Amino acid sequence: MFKFTKKSTFSDYLAFKGLDALKMDEEEGTAAMNEFVQGLKDLLAAFEEAGKATDETVEEVEEEVKAIKEQLKGIDLNVIKQTLLAVKEQGKFLATLKGAGSTKAVNKTLKSYIEENSEVLKEMRANKSKRNAGFSFTTKATEVATDIGSRDYLGTIDPNIGVKPVRETSIIDLFPRRAVSGEYFHYWEEDVVTRDAKFVIACATSVHATKKTWVKRTVELAKIRDIIDICIDMLDDYSFVESSMRKLIDESIKLLADRELLLGVGVASTDLLSLTTVSSEFNAANPVADFSALTGTPFQDANLEQLVDAMGAQISIFGEQNAWMADTLVMNYKDFVNYRNLKDANGNKLMHTLSDTVATIAGMKVITSPIVVANTCFVFDSSKGEILDRQAITVQTSYENKDNIEHELVTLVGVERLQFNVRLIERDAFMKCSDIATAISAILKP
């Protein structure tokens, strides 16, 4: 099938069909011309539908097409061959007209030439068998616009929409998730354990108090919700709006959970348990591992590394050097930068145990977050905490919330149900320092 383009001419069409204008009879020539003209009309209709042609353009071209078909009826092909140049120029005219979307692209149309040579065409029709000189015309070069007003919309549009910075959920991602199936989570753990083995003499009788009791613990899950109303027109007109709003709700819920996990006070049972709540405060003079300058064994050149190491030591000793091993340090990024730029008395930078890939201090992985208060830190065994996952974040759509129908709004509701759980007997695996500078001074050898 011949493919019409803005540059198609009648000569191109005949060549594609394998037709010779000189060898066609009148009926064949007329049919070929009709097909070519119809193809141009169809092409113009496609341009019109795409909004690239004006109403005036369409009307004028349709009139010209009718004039061409009418004037060419009954003309001998030997005469038609003399006007092929005119037809070719008409094809160029239509192509220019469709591309520009305006009749200003040419100075004089073929219709005008046909009207001016109407007598010649009548003579040609009346004397089919006689040769005739026909007629010719010359077209002027197409005018080119030198400026287009309000043309900024013609520029390239970046499909990506810029977004404001948002912090990562670096705290909640530290702990594994455990799927649960109800509002409450129950677990059992040892309550009282007494080991009372004794040395005895031969077969002498002995009395022992060895025993063990268990206790059932209950954890109630927390629920986080966020809601947003969106104009239905916005959803219909802009494809990115719904996905963007869903992402907004998802981020809002995750960021709140991350913040509460670190800093929440956990007053009610339905609040999220937090590291702040479960962690004990570092005490340099704790008798299990006294590093204080007054009564213990302080450090010669104490800095953040020695403080973190001391906190880890106390955690390990609390766990009888068998149950817990501190592996994570959470701190403010500025404090971390200050630490990694420490210098000795000679001005040399002290890198200590920092690695090139994962930052570590005293053998612990360093996690920084902007929600960690400056001059504070947390040290813990991350394997002793878990996220109880009752319901992952789900976002539902409602068109029937309050007066939505009246205001043509849709409501997106996001919900997540979860809880942070640390068994009661394992909470000494978590420790915080509320004043790093003071704590370092407390463990510094005078």
C-alpha cells in the first residue's frame, strides 16, 4: 500500500503503482488521479484530527480537491501528461499546507490557476483528440517565519518531577521483621532461675534451692494511620498524581515509625516501643565494669571510640559475656564527622578503626541519622530486637468519605500495624548515652 506523506506527489504515486502516464487510457488515468487525491484528503484528515490544521485550511483544500477532480474529468491522458508538473506542484502545496497548518505557506494556490485558465480547460475538454499546449504556472518559495511568540512550550520537557530530600528509614531497617496474626503477641520467658549446686562429702545429705519459673508476657501492637484528600480532577488530568500521593502516605507512615522507634516515650501500651525506652543509661562508674576516673580504670586518651568500647563492655558483661555482643552504634552524623577528623598532639588525623566501606567504631557498625540528637548515641546488640509485623502499609481509596461526593474528592487512607519487641530479660543489651562529652570526661584519666 502506498504510504502518503507530506512530500508525496502524483508522480511518486504512479511510480509506486508501476503505471506509465503516457500509456494509460482515460479511465485508468482518472481512477489513478481519484485515488491519489483521496489519499491526500485522508492524510489531511489525519492532520486535522491531530490538531495540526485549521478549519480554514481544511475548507480551502477540500474545495481545491473538488475543483481538480471536476476539471480533469474527460481529459485525454495525452493532455494530462502536459499538466503532470502542475499536479506535482499541487502535491507539494498540500504537503506544505498540512505541515504548516496555515494557508499563509504559499502565495498562490492551484485553485487560482485553474480559475484563471478555465477557458483553456474547456477547450481541452471539447477537443479531446486535438493536441493542446495546456497551461503552466510558477510557484514562489515558501515564506519562513522568523519568530514565534510564546514559544517556550515548544522546548523539551523533562518527564521527571523533582522531589525534596527525605531521610532514609535507617533505624527501623536494622531489625528483622516477624509476621504476627493478631492484635496481641504473647511470649514466655524465664522469670526466676536459681542454681544451687553444692560440694558434698561422700554420701552425706544436702539441701538445694535450684529451681526455675516462667512468666508470660503480652505485647499489644501499635497502629499508624495517615489520610489525604485529592481532587478527582487532579487524578483524571495528571497520571502521576495518584502514585505520588500514595508514595507520600507510604513515606509519612514509615518515617513516623522510624522516628518513634528511636525517640518514642512509649507511655501507652499501644505506643511503639522505642530504643529510648528499652535502653539503660551509660554509667561510667557501673560496678559491673567501672571505667570512671574516680573509682575505676579510666582511659589515657579517651575519645568517642573509648566511650563506645566501654558501653559495649558493660553490655557484654551484663550478658555474662555469653548472651549479648554489641554490634551497632547509632549516632548523629555531625558527631561522627567530628570523630573521624580527630587529630593527635602532632596534628595527625586519628582514623582508629574506621574502614573504607562500612564505617565501624570499636568494632561496631556505625549508623547515622538526622533524627539522632547531637551529642547522644545508642549502642546495642541488634539481634535482640525485632519488628512485629501485623499489617504492612496498605493504602485504600474511598469516594464516600464525609462530603467527598459533594466536593468531588477521593480519600486515600494508609495504615500500618506493627510493634517493636525486645524481650524483657534482654533489654540490658541496649544502652544509650545522653551526653557524650560528659561521658568522655568521666572516663578520661586525669
